Amino acid sequence: MQMLGYYIFLLFEKFLMLLPHFIRKKFFFSLASLGYLFSKRYREVSFQNLDFIFGDKLSYEEKVSITKYAFKNLALNFLHVMEIRHMSLDELKKRVKIENIEVVEKAKKENRPIVYVTPHYSSWELAGNSIGGLISPILPVYKKMKNQTYQEWLLESRDHFGNISLEKTNVVRPLVKYLKKGYAPALLIDTNINPKEGVMVKFFGKDIRQTSTPAFLARKFDAAIIPGVIHTEDEENFTLTLYDEIPVEKTDDETADIQKATQLQADWLTSVITKEPKFWFWLHRRFKGDYPEIYEKN
């Protein structure tokens, strides 16, 4: 039954891809509006996250605006997953420009591996493909999904321009193998994680557990941690901004070195979200591992 539903979905995808882009975009944005209206649970999650991070600094109207855009942004990512599966490299180049590519060129000139770090921010699906297609292939890490047919569809999009997606269970060993071959791991640093998989950092003044894998890899292999996010003004043209390398010290205290570098990543992410909070994915229960009480209404 699941496979039948998947084949029907693929037929619907073919139909949508026959339509002009602006019609597809309107269709997905209409779904986002319906999602906001009818998904009370995720509206509440967004408000709970915003209250947790900003306290009383945002008005009700500002929280509504950010939450509405979060639904819109989710729809945009889904649209991009679909379109990327049919996109040429030339089409990608027309839609995305890259800022500060020099930081990547510097690391490559020094013959150092690269570890990209990024959050669920703006069109993160387009961001991963932009790095893979316009710079060099990366290793996106994903969490195994219950729906394997949808996972296959999603990964075909993520790997369309040469990326190699890796499932996160016991992922460090394959990451190391591919890193030695010249591939760059691309790691999300804003997901809720198992207590054993990270270290505590200050994030917007809160004690939050964050993955330590980027710092571990960078320290062990002298890799450059390069943060990056994509953003847009019109949901048509996108800018992938790469930031300067986050340094990782290598002293006699490995734990302290990893802690410090992970905190610097959290500081960077805090500054990015503070500047343009609407682009972050507020619908995710990011803090359920460390602060489950803020989601008790769900």
C-alpha cells in the first residue's frame, strides 16, 4: 500500500513539474498557509521555541509573522527537493550565488580537509546541493526515516549533484573514510541530539547540548570548520554565504579544545538567528532533550 501511494506521488510530481515554476510555488505556499491554519501543534511549538529563546522581547504579532514564515519556508524546502531532482547545473548556477568562496579556496590551497557546519535555515536543501554542485561534493548526514520510500526520494535530490548522503548511526567511521578521499562532511548543528553525542554550550544564554563531531573531526585531521547559510529576499534568487573558519585549538586538553570550538559554532549560530530569525526552522522541537518542559502542552 505504501508503494502504491509512492507511485501516485511520483505521478503527481511529474504533473507538477509540467507546470510553470510560479504555479508550483503558489501551490506549495498555499499548502503552507493551510498548514499554519490547521496545525495547532506546530504553531504552538514555534511559539514555545520563540518564547524560550527571546522571552518577552517579541510581540505577539512578530511571533505570528515568524511562525507563518516557518511554514512557508518548510514548503519552499519541499518544493526545492522536488525541483532539484530535475534541475541542471546551469539552472542551479542561475539561482544561487556564493559569497566568501575565498575561505574554501584558502583551505584547499593549504591541502586541508573541510568540514561544513550549517543549521536548518532558509532553504537548507538548496544549500547542500549548491555546495555539492558549485564547489565540490559533500557528505550530508541524515537521520533514518520510518518511510523508506520517501527517504529514497529525498536522498536522490540531496545527492543529485554528486553528494554522498550518510545515515547518522555510527557515522564517524565512514565520515573519516570519505574525508580522507577529499569529500567534505556537512553537519547540521541545530538538531536535538542524544546526550552522549554532544557537549553543553551556551546558546542564546541557555545551556544546550550540541554535536561535537565537527570539532572532533577538525581537531583530529586539521580540517577547516567552515560555517554557511543560504538566504533569499524573494524566494527566487539565493545567496549562499560562507563564513570565516572557526578555529580549533590542539592543546594537551582534547576535551577543552572540542568544547571551545563547539561553543564558537553556537555563538556563530546565535548571531545568524539574531540577525534574521524568520529563516530558522522554529517548528522543530529543538530543545526537547534538555528542556522537555517547554513542550508539555503538546
